[in-house]
Amino acid sequence: MRVNYSEDIYGWDKFSKFIFITGAFIALFKYGKLIGGLLIVYSFWRTRSGNIPKRVEEEMAFLSLGKSVKDYFLKFNRSNTSFSIKNTFGNLKGKLKERKEFLVTKCPNCKQKLRLPRGKGNILVTCPRCSYKFKLKT
Ligand SMILES: [Zn+2]
């Protein structure tokens, strides 16, 4: 009579399945045969293991790791990082273009930042803030 046989071994959990699938995948590669084979053997060994509390502990660690990886990717998507990177580059490009076409200077009187078109020769600039006039070569 082997009444409790099925309860004495651990069986297939998600971690074992994951190891098995990973092992099978690695074994597809030329240099992955040994590692892949070992992973497959290990996954079978886990299913036959009698140390159930230890296996459950591993399963829990695996599942929580899986959850945190998933959370990380969800967070990554939500923060829209790719969009903000694009935006930063866009801004930088705009600034470089601006520097090429405009001359940025400061009013000698009130230090107001002024943006003037380039290539206009000597011009008389009137500060829009304090109405101070000064000559500038653009
Ligand atoms: Zn001024």
C-alpha cells in the first residue's frame, strides 16, 4: 500500500516548469547542451524531492522574484521613459538650432536675456525691459 505516495513527493510547480523550459531552450544551442541538460535533470529532481518545505520556499522565492520583475517592467512602461528621452533629445536639438540662428546675449544694463537673429551686421538693440540701447554685432 502506497497511500501517501503522491503526497510524499513534491511534483511539478511553476519553478520546476520554468527550469525545465529554460533548460530545454538552452539545450537548443550548441554550447548549452550540458547546462541545459543539467537544468532539466534538476527540474526533474525537484519534482521527485521529498523535502517539500524547502521546495515550497524555493517556489515562493521564484514567484516573488517573478512578480518584482513584472512590477519593474510595468513601472518602466508607466513612467514612459522612452517618451521623455525622446523629448530631451528634441529639446537639445532645438537648443542647438537656436544657437545657430540666434545670438543670445544679455542687456548690459538690466541683465535681461535677449535673443537676436544672427547675421544682421551691426545693429542697435533696444532692451524690451529697460529700453536701454546698445550696439551689437550679430
Ligand atoms: Zn535692459
